[in-house]
Amino acid sequence: MSDALDKVLKKVAEETMMECFSLLDSAEKDAMVLLDSEMREASSEAVEIIESAKRQAELERSRILSVAEVEARNEMLILVEEYVNMVIERAMEKLRHTPTMPDYRDAMKKLLLEGLNAVGSDVKVWTNARSIGLLRELAEEVSTSTGFKVYVDDEAIDCIAGLKVSSLDGKRVFDNTVEGRLRRLRPVLRREVAKLLAIE
């Protein structure tokens, strides 16, 4: 009986062991499938996180570059304005001495004719105190040559050189002073300085 019992016990133990191995094998396969699935899911999430981080980094980089470009452009525009102001100031300083230049008479005549053309009628003109005498001479000469009457106002204006021309009723005024001409040239100077600094 002991042999028969040992055989039965051995057989039950073997069957139990086989069942355990089978269960372990099945559990191991299920665990591997689950682990593989989890690994794929984790890998997919990691890729999404990495891609999201890359997109965020690119957006931040673009934002920083945009801000830097705007700041650089603003700095360049300030520099352009400084150079334009410097050019205008140098030109005005140089022109402060124009009444003593030999071609000043011709320049004043040209400015007066431009003013007459701009207004297109009889005119009243003003200039600085140093140039009133010259303007009176030119007024007679230009009145004769153009047929327009040119009246010189005795009241001097504050300008480096040049003149202001007005229709007799005051509705049309043409500022042909150095300051007025430089003011009209300011946009052109800005463009030229910008070209020199290569920001256009």
C-alpha cells in the first residue's frame, strides 16, 4: 500500500507540478504580453512627450527670435534717426554761413522762383534779417522776368537761410527755408541711411 500511495502521491505531485508550470508559463506569457503592451504605450507616450517638448521649445525659440528681431529693428530705427538728425544738424551748421558764399544770390533767386511756381500768383515773401536787402533786389528782378508781383515783408523770420513765400491772401504758403527743405528731405535721408545700414 505504501508503494501504491507513493505512486498516487507522486502522480498527483507531478500533475500538480505540471499544472503549476503550465499556470506559470501562461502567467509569464500574459505578463510578457502585458509588459510588451505597456512598453509600447509608454514608448508612444514618451514620443508624444518628446514631440510636445520639441514643439514647445521651437515655439519658445521662435518667440525669442521674434522679440530679438523687433528689438534689433527698433534699435536700428533709433540709430537711423540719430544719423538723420546728425546729418541735418551738420548741414544746418554748414549753411549758417551761406550769406557770405558767392553763389548765395543765385541760390536765393532759385528758391524765390520755386516758391513762385509753388504758389502760382502774386506773393509776399519773408527771409532772415541778413538776407532782406538781397531779397528786395531779387524781388524786383523776378517780378520783371515772371510778371508776378513779389512783395518783401520787412519783418524778418527766424531761419538760417532761404525764404517763405505766401499768396497775398495767405491761403497758400511755401516754406523754402533751409529748415523747411531739410524737413521735407527727412524721409529721403531716413531711406538713404537705412540703405547704408542695410535694414531696408
